[in-house]
Amino acid sequence: MNKPPSRAADASAHGGHRVLLVDDEEPILSALKRLLRREPYELAATTSPDEAVRMLEGQPASLVISDQKMVERMGSDFLREVRQRWPETVRIILSAYPDVIGAREAIRSGAIYKYLIKPWNDEEIKLEIRGALEQYDLAARNITAHHVAGHGQRPPGELAEQAGERAAGSSHCRAGQESRPGAEGVLSENQP
């Protein structure tokens, strides 16, 4: 018997995305919410990774953006749990602390899709979010098409992970990009 598409995938098919922001610094969350308030998706935010898990249990998200260094736990640990429980959710770390080795490992292991550096450039972060949601949509369409075609069941999240791997492999951004004021660095698999 085939597994039906998830609630998050179903929302994506109807054009609605939910983006969950997690950062233990309220001013950062406020800045992100102001920046993204006119974007075509629902925003949710919390200062607690544990609260974020409860929020996801109530309503999955297409994308989770998390700070890396938080009081309760590290963002990479939180996002590993998100990957395990909601594999179709795209995961991004937004951190003030560049950790090239940790970021590469998290990307390679599939725990995260991208590692973005604070401070961010407003237009660039919007583009990164749109790109992440496009990858989510691609995976959701593949899952839905696979389900409709009646083929055998794939392991949960396999298509989402494949879409994320393709995206990470196609990124042309560099870590610590400082070519102009305000530019954030983005780490990807293509990093030398």
C-alpha cells in the first residue's frame, strides 16, 4: 500500500508554504519577520527549539530556519531531529558564527540544506528562501507523482533529500563572502 503525501507536501501542492523561524534572540526573529512579512508564505517563529518541535507536531513546515548557537541546544542538533521526524522539511542554519567544517558535515549528512551567515543581505536571504521552497516543491511534486503512479513506496524523505542534494551541489555562493557591505556568506558542497 502506498503512503499518501504528507500534510506539508499537500499544502505545497496548493501553493501554501509555512516557514518556521527559530532563534533564541528575539531581535533577530523580529528583524526576520519584518523582512519576510510580505512574502507569499505563512510565517511562524519561536525562540525555543523545543517549542519549535511542538509547533511542527501541530503543523509541519515546508522550511525551518534555525540559529546554530542557542541556549537550549545547537541548531544542527535540532535540525537533525527535524530531518528525522519531518524529512520533507527543508532545513537552513542562519548563524553569526561561521563553522566551515561543521557546516560541510551537516550539509553532507543531509541535516541541513544551507548554512547562511549573519548578518544577512535582505535580498539574498529572500532568494535563498525562495530557492529552498522551490526544492521543497520539486520534492513534493515527485512524491505526489510517485504516489499517483502507484509505484512502490520509497523510504520517507528520499525524494526531498535528493532534491536538497541537487540544490546544494548547484550552489555558487562562497563562505564568508565579503565583496560588498552586508553580504552574507553561504556554504555549500561546492566550497573549495
